[in-house]
Amino acid sequence: MPPWNRTPGGAETSIYIVIDTRPHTAGTRTSHVAPFDGVVGFGPYLGGTRARQAVSGLHRAFPLSYTRDRLTAAERDIATKRGIGPQDRERLAAAVISALDGTNTEAARDELTAARDRAAAALNFELAARIHAESAALEWVTSVQRVTIEEGGDHDICGWADGLAVTFTIRGGRLNGWDQRECSRSAVARACAVTPPEWAQFAQRNAELAAALSRS
């Protein structure tokens, strides 16, 4: 697609982040197909550009691919300099997984911050900017998202705050429509009551935001 038809982050197609611990193919990478047996997957994300930046940052912090059984000469030299080998495969994979599932995202962020600061101190500002973008992308992919959920089903959800109702339509697990209108709480009481619990907080938060923006 031409650049003027793209959205920031590359949200044209869904993408997954895959953590592979198999000896010959170990590494962290993106995939447009759902993860299969033998790998751990996160997603889908509607942001291919940011997902790839996040993977680049995760590789920088936790270079799982350098634990493969077969490496190129250059990769072997880098792995040796960083003291990384097959014995580190499970440890690095666990670090990547904990960064993506939110258990310990701070460890990856700290690694990237230190790498960015080292690059800046060496006056390599282009590299520092790239690492900063990778850190921001990691923050993006680990944020809670409601745009698309695997096997999410169909729902109509509603939230109300300060005289303003916000409704969303979910079809096939994907958010595909929304509307807001001024009304009393009683007018949308039933719609709010049947909103699934996993969506209730999302709907309420958006209603409060919409009401605040309307007041301003």
C-alpha cells in the first residue's frame, strides 16, 4: 500500500510475535499466521511496523536467536562476545515471554534504556533513536488492546457516564463500530447490564473519557 494509505504502526493486517525454542530455529520473530505447535505466540496485533520494532528490541535485549545450534560465522562471533550459547536458550526465551505477557516488561525496558544511553554517549544518535523507537514499540505491544481478540465472538457493549452513552459493536472478536449519544442512565441500563464483564471496564472507561472531552 502507498504510504498515504497506511496508519501509524502499520495496522493494515494482524500479526503475531513468535518465541521459538527449537534448537535449529530458536529466535523471536513475527508471523502473519497463528502460532503452531512447538512455539509460543502472542497476538494478534494490528500494527506490523511496531510489532517488528518490538521484536528487534527484544532481540537486542534477549538475543534468543544466538542460541541456535547452527549460526553463521558473524553470529557465532557476536554470541561468543556476549557469552551466549545453547545453554541460555530457555533463560532468554523465558525473559522474552515475561516481557510480552507483562510479568517482567521492566527488564526488557531497562536493557533497551541502557543500550540507548550507551549509543547516545558514543554520539551514535541514529542508533539511539532506533532503540528508543524499539522501546516505544515494546510498550505499545504490551499495552492492553481491545481492537481484535482471537475467538472473541460477537457483542454489543455499552458504557455510560455523565449523561453520555458510548456503544461498541464487536463482530468476530474485532471492534468494528462505535457510537455515542446523550441520554439518561435508564435509557441504556439494559445495554450496560448485558455488556460482558470482560468488556464492561473498557466501555465504562471510554464513556468517562467521552464525557470529559464533551465537557471540555
